[in-house]
Amino acid sequence: MTIKGLIFDMDGLLIDSEPLWLRAEQLVFATVGIELTPHMGKETTGVRIDEVVRLRHAEQPWTTKSLAQVEAEILAEVERLATTEGRALPGVYEVLEACARTDCKIALASSSPMRMINAVIRHLGLMQYFSVVCSAADEQHGKPHPAVYLTTAARMGVAPQSCLAFEDSVPGVLAARAADMQVVAVPDEHHFEREEYSAAQLKLHSLADFIDTPIFNSLFQYKRTLATPSLHT
């Protein structure tokens, strides 16, 4: 099926924020007696922060702060880090600029809350690329549930089957596939060989590599087809 919609994740795909999330979680969880290891942080990559807080509380309950307070403190710290230290990952500007020259609609679907999304895309100067921006925080279920992808496709006015999603995390890949979308996975080097990424149609080491793929070339081929007038005899 022809691709008509491109949907990008944010954390770990557009911005190198996963280390920042880890630092923020380590800082705040330490205030309630939890020593969060890098491995523990990697386990929840792509998972909504309220679900992460509930998971850690279930594992090691605390009583000194509410779950909502812990969540709010983590979000405030990661937003501060992202807007002071966050940098776009390789290929982000090139790929988005190239995709903007196709006839596809471009959207963002992130597990981060909308406040965080807006802060990051303003910081990186990416707001002009996205016609639709959706947060899984507004859904009943976060990734790997497909809700945020289905909502995004509906707001774009594009059938899920005609969407191509870009994801770095396993929950994100599974969410997009559950929404019946094609997926380009861009895992970090530590997770690149995980079996779950086989659900994606394409796996890349960097978003920058997308420009050299047959899928990308087909987007421009589709545009050229639309631009070619029909010949009548």
C-alpha cells in the first residue's frame, strides 16, 4: 500500500534524550530510596513515565511522596535537561526536510507528555515539520498499546495501513505494528540485535541512513507519479 503518512517518535529517535531520562529518574527515585541502575532504566525505554513510576513503586514501595509528585519531579528535571543539553540525533534535520518535500503528511507520536513534546520540538526547531502532534499520555494506555498511533493516523486523515512509523524502542515498534503500520526501527547500539525488532519492515543504525533506502525513494517516486499528467489519446 502507498505510504501517505509519516509518524515519528521523539525520545531516542529525534533527540538524544534517553540518557537524560535516566539521569532524571535516578535523581528523583533516589529521593524515595530507589537506586536506579542503567539496566533498570533501559528496561523501560519507550514506556510512559506514569507507568514507569507505578512499576518502581510496585517493586519497591515508598510512602514519602505521592506517585504523582515523583512523576512531576522527573518530568520537570528531564525537561530542564532536554532543553539545556538535548541535541538532535544524526540525520534528523536532513530526513525531516527531505520528507517535507514528499506528498506525505508528517506527524509526531510520543510517550512523553505534551508539555515535554512542545518544549523539545521548540528547542530543536522542528515545530514546522509536524502537522499533527500526539502524546500517549492522553491515551488510556501507553505504548506498546497502539492507541497513540491510531489517534495520530485519525487526526492526519490517513489510514493506519498507509502510515510509516519511525521508532527506536521495542514498545514503540510493537505499538506501531499493532496499529497495522509499517515501521522503520532505529535502535540504539545496545539493543540493536533484539529479536523484537524483527517486527519492523526496516532496521537502521541511524535515521540518517533512511535517505538511502528503497522505502524513501518510493516516497519520491509516488510524488513524481502524482505530478505526471495523464495522457489521453
